[in-house]
Amino acid sequence: MAARLPSAPPILPGLAYIRPLGSGGFADVFLYEQDMPRRNVAVKVLPSDVRDPDLRRMFNAEADVLAHLSAHPAIVTVYQAGISADGRPYIVMEYCPGSLAQRYRRERIPVPEVLAVGVRMASALESAHRAGLVHRDVKPSNILITAFGTPVLADFGISSSLLRVGPDEVLAMSIPWSAPEVIAEQTPGTIASEVWSLGATVYSLLAGHSPFERRESGQNAKEQLRRRIGRASYTEIARTDVPASLQAVLAKAMSRDPDRRYATALAFAEALHEVQGELDVSLTPLEVPEQEWTAASGPVDFSDEQLRGPARSRIEREDRRKSREPAGVTSMARDEDTDISDRAPASPRGRRTAVIVAASVGSAVIAAGAVVAVLMATGVL
């Protein structure tokens, strides 16, 4: 199947389009500059054809899940969501200029840095799990790096409820980092499978490749990876600076039997903490919510497929592109959808002219009134 072409960036009130950031299976991401307060933001947009209820449901769920969780320092922040003037749902999020998508393949990431990333991601997942949610797509490309160099977990588009598992549940996976039971389609996602995926992600960051990838042979087709993951035999990372204790932690997290893994993401984080202590590096804070926080918001409705959010009935003239003004459909749409109420106020010179004209008309009316009064007084009228 041919890859989907990215959609055109929508014109959004208070946001100036800059450039595309990426395109995924069901949405496009663009960089915009927000006018007030001034900052760069990432805008995730559904393509123009949003008749598929599953797409709308997944998009709504991502916005609602982020609203529940984005206060966490290791989860990407969502600012707002709505519907563009051309009818496309969008989410405005924190712009993160980097990710771990390819860095681990290009360079050897230091062990202390990988341990810190693992603890932060485990804290984020533990927070989601305490809120009754599973991410279901933990992998290096979904770990973004903020402008301050901090890793955050992103892309909750296929997240789900821990309590909602049924025949209509969407099964989605990123094969190199999906647990054996997910590959076998026995479950769409559990806490145990999240622990496996995070273990596989930490493994990838250290090894420079996904756990069951065979770089020497190049035989890494999806079906070949499925079979290897199904057997799930842990292979130690070929790095002398990776201590045996960390190898043991990852082997347990990636056990083929879910019952032999760490029972929670927090337990996995605590095991990584022990390795940090062994290496005499600073312990990464474990940031998990109190029980009162998890109950502060209502549950996410994963069945909601309605178009939600404020919709714009017209495109305001003040919206502009950050770089060069486009010469195609975008600029034409902007001109055609601008009404008189969107125009800039008249210049000071224009206002003075209007005052002079009004004064002249007023003087003429007064003079005409005086003439009529004189004619009436002399009996002419």
C-alpha cells in the first residue's frame, strides 16, 4: 500500500504555520508559532477525510488522555484542541525539537543517560496506569526531547483503558517493541506488556538496535521479527560498560512469561534505581501521582467518535504564515473567507477624513434648517 500523502496545513486562529514536522498513519504534525503567548507549538491534525469513526475516536482519546496526564513532567503537554475552519480536528501540543527515533542507531548513548530515560518513562507509565490507562506504543520514536533536553513520552493515539477489553478493541502494535502476547494477539495491552515494551526500548537505546533485530543478516521482515519475539530469548547487549545487573533487569522485564516480569512500571523504575546506585550516578526522581490526583478527573470515554471542540466558521485575516506567504490554495482560502468585520481599522488619516465629511454634512443640515425657519417666519411657507 502506498504511503499516505501529508495533508495541507490548516489555517488556525492565533497560530502562524511554519513547516511540517512529520506524518504518521492517521495524522500529520506541523510546526506553528502561537501568537499569544508567543511560542512554537506542534499541531497534530487529522487529514481532511475524517469520516472514519475509528480515526475520530482515537484522536479524541489522545486529546483526553493527554489532558489527564500532561501535567506529568515526563509526558508531553497539551495546550488546546478544536476543529479548524475546514472541518479537521487538531491538537495543539508542546513542541519538542528532538527525539530518540534514530539517535540510538547513530551513536552510543551513555549508560547513565539511558538509565535516566528509563526511570522517567517508567514514572510516566506508572502515572498512566494509576489513572487506568495504557499507552500501548512505547518505543524510542515516541520519546521526544524538549527544548530543555528533557525526555517526555508522546503519541497516545492508540492508548486504551486498562478496564476496557472487548471484541471491538483496536489491536495496534509496533512489532520490534511489542510483547510476545501482543504479537500473538492475546491482548491489546496490559501493564505487563507495557513493562516489556519499556524494557525493549531501554535495550534498544543501549544496543543501537531493537532486541530481535539481526543486523548482520539483514533478515528483519515483520514475520521474522514476530517469530523471534514469540520465542523471546534474551540476548545480552554487547557492550562492556553495561553492567551485569542491568542485563539482569532487562532480562526480567522482557521475560516471555508476563508473570515473571516486574509487576508494575514503578517496580521496573526501582530496579533501574538500584543500578544507578551501583554505578554511583545521581538517582533520577521517581515522579508518580498521589491517589488523590488520579481521582481528580473523570474517566476517558474511548468510544467517543464525535467531532468535538470549538469550530471556526470563518478564517480571520490576521492568521498568517510565519515564512513566505503561500501562493496557492491556502492564500486564496484566506482571502475568500475574510469578511468585513476582520479588516484592520482605518488609518488615522482615514478617520480624519471621515470626521471632516461628517462635519460638513452636519453644517449643511443646520444651514438648511435655518433657511426653512426664515421662510416660515415671513409667511412664505
